[in-house]
Amino acid sequence: MIVLVDIFKEIADCMKINFEAGRGYQIVTGLVEKDNSRNYRDKKYPLLALFMPIQENRGSGFYAQVRIPKIVIATLTIGTDPILKRYESDGTFKKILYPAYEEFLKQLAKHKNISGQDPDAFFHAKFDNPATAPIDDANSDYVDAIEIQNLELTLINIKTCKNVSIN
């Protein structure tokens, strides 16, 4: 069985970034829980967030075809920094977010359960989202983010043969 959340967790692990999945409030809850953890407080960002629900279309000759409504790659920012500062060579976009976005696409292309070997061939819309305000209250984080919307993937199930002796 192929589980999309597992694929994204593996990709986040390869990228060495935090991963959260669920509806918006569930993702925020996961981040808040990390705030209360001495071990994970400083490991919340960069973040790869997979927003759910996600529809898998079956019966297409592949394991499934999916269109993921929203994925967010985010990192902390200073809410008072001007937008253009975030696009400088040492700013959050060029230093953290763009490289993470490119690596995310490369990891998709490498994954054994995703059809496609060209990182530039995955259909999606990309949005820069600088200085996203806190989601719920004054204790929330200010983040810069790249949003990926309507990412289309074809999931494949690579079947391997187990050692079978033929007599």
C-alpha cells in the first residue's frame, strides 16, 4: 500500500526539514506542540506542510493519480523586515525557501513511488508568500513561505520479486 503522507515524510526527512500534515488547524496544533517541547522547539522550521484532504483517483492504470490542493514550505522571518530584504542573497527566499523548493521537486523526481524523473515536469502553481501574519494569535510565528497549489502526481507501485526457488 502506498501512503502519500509517508512519501512526503520521507521527502522531508531527506531534506532534513520538519514535516506536518493535516488540515490547517491540525498543522498549527503540531507546531504549537513543538513550542512546548525542549527538543523540538528549534526544529519547527524550515517546514514542509501537506494540507489535507487529498483525493486519490484510482483505476487509471497506475496506483493513483492525485492533485494536492496545497503544500507549504515555510521558514521563520522577522515581521518588520521589508519584503525586498527577504529577497536579498542572505534573505529567507534566496537562502532558504528557493533552495528548499528546488530540493523538494528533486526529491519528488527521485522517489520510487512517484512517476516522473524530471523535477521541472510536475504540474503545479507556485506562490511566494512573504511575511505571512500569525495564523491565530500573538504567540504564532511570522513566516515567509512558498505555497505549491494543485500539484499533480502519479503514484506507482513498484513490485519486486521475492527470492523464489525454482526446482
